[in-house]
Amino acid sequence: MKRYFIHNAFFRLLAPIIYGALAYLLILLISNNVAQVNDFFSGQEVYVCIGLVYVSLESMRVIIVLLDKFLPERYLSLRVPVQFLITTVVSVGLVSLGLHLYFQYVVGFSMSGVQVLIFSILFTVTALLYNILYFSNHFLQKENTLKLNLEKQQQEVLEAEMMEFKNDVNADLLYESLESLITLMYRDVDQAEEYIDCLASAYRYVLSNRHQELVPVAQELDAAKNLVKLLNEKHFGQLRLESTLDADDLSAMLIPGSLPIIIESLVRNTIISRFEPMVIRCYLEEDYITLQSKLNDRLIVHPNTEMALNRLQRSYAMYSDLTMIKVKAYEENYIKLPVIRVAEEITTY
């Protein structure tokens, strides 16, 4: 309720004073009684007029508050005429009652028909102006809300794009690979050059396919094997990727980066040592490409990989009725990706 101008405390306090004084001057001009202007600040009529304006504005405000509860915005086409009619009738009725009491008990005689007409017209116009002020404020607030929501959506899209770019860059992998490369350069220059080629291929694959919706499993498998080569330098060659996918399986489609993301997640969340090697098996199981490894979880889950898996899961929900599955059972870790097959440029699941 505070968002509307008519509910502002300063407006409710100052508007009746200013508008009441102007209304009193207008009545004097209409009645050809301009001589009373000299007594403007001392005459009780101006205070009566201010009081009547206060009663009029407050009564209309109360009606608007009640209509906000019982006649919400979805009935706006009905709300406009109903609100104007009710506020006008109630406002003019209360003002007429107040004038009748004032003339009868203070002045000592009843109002003339002309005076009743003048006050009725004046406060009908007041009700019209008050409703115009309310609805203009209402539509302005509505337009501002739409703009704020649009800006919020644009901000969310920008944040999502920045997060996607951050995930594509994969700073953890980059820094670890550079550290491994530094140590490798002192040991074997030729192997260091080969390692640089693997690192370049890994990021080239990510950047070249970031705008692709789907890629063949064969490309994903090559990217996964390339990633294993990079990670093996840190883990002393204890990583191994074994695939039993045939030619038909390799023609299926996956979302770009699926296998590298899953393999990196498995590696970063598994305890690996020279006495605990890690073998990741990739095979087709019904409508899923499954990655299986021995369950030997770290004590703390790597936060970035968990976010990447959640993003991948949301992505597959857009392309398939089957969901991405993560299962831990029988001391084995399973992550299953739904197969997406493309035939005659039509995607089937």
C-alpha cells in the first residue's frame, strides 16, 4: 500500500490544506464574492472547506483500500467505473452531510440550491482528479514493475552466460595443467610438447563446440581420452578409460562436453594414489551411455564439478524424456547419460 502516492503521509497531510484553500478561492470566484479574499486567513469558511476536503480524500482512500482487497487487478476493466462511482457517491454524500450540519448548527440557516450544486460539482471533480491520480500511479507502478522484471531477467541471463563461460574455461583444469607442464618441461621437453598439444586440443574442443547443440559420441570419447591424458600427469598415470562402444553407439549424439565433465567429476571426487588406480569404463546399457568407476569418494565434494553435473542434468532434460542418472551401489559409481539418436534431421529419444 505504501507504494501508491495517495497513501503517502505527507500527501494525506498537505493535500487537503492546499486543495481546500484553492477550492475556497474557487467558490468565492464562482459566487462573485471576491471581497472576502482579504479575510482568507482568518475566515472559518476556509477551515471548513479544508476539513471537507480531508473527509473527501480520506473516504476515497479507504474505499480504494477495500476495493484492492475485494476487487483485485484482474478485474481492472470493471474496477475503473466501479471505483469512480463509489468514491464519488460516498465523497459527495459525506461532504453534503458535513455542509448540512455546518449550515444548520453553525451558520443558522439551510443551504441554497445553488450552493448545493456548486459543492456537488466541485467534489465530483475532486473525486475524478483523485481517481486519475490513483490510476496514473497504478499504471506507472505496473510499467516500472515490468521494466524491473525485464532487467532482472536480463541480469539472470547475463549471470548464466558468465557462469557458462566460467565453466567452459575450467580454470581448475587450466591451472593444474600449467603446473604439471612446468614440472614436465624440466623432465622431458618432447613430452611437454605433447602435453601442450593435449591441453590445446581440450580447450579447442570446448570452444569450437560451445554453440553446438549435439555432437557425436565419437567426438566426445576422443575429448574424454584427451582429458584423461591431461589428468594422468597429476595422478602419475593411474587413470585409465576403457570403452566398449561399437560403431552404432558412436553415431549417437550427446550434449557437447558431457563425457569430459563426468570424467573430471569422477576424478576430482575420487581418492587416487599409486596403490589405488582408477579405471573408468564406458559402455552402452539400454538407452544410456554409462560411465562406471570404483567407489572411493573423497571426504569433501568438489563444488565446481557438482555445479557442472547439475547444469548438465538440466540440459539433458531439455532434449530427452529420460533423465541423467547418478547412482552409487555395490562399491561402484555409475553416471548414465540418455542416448540421443538423430535420423533424417529429426531427433528421437
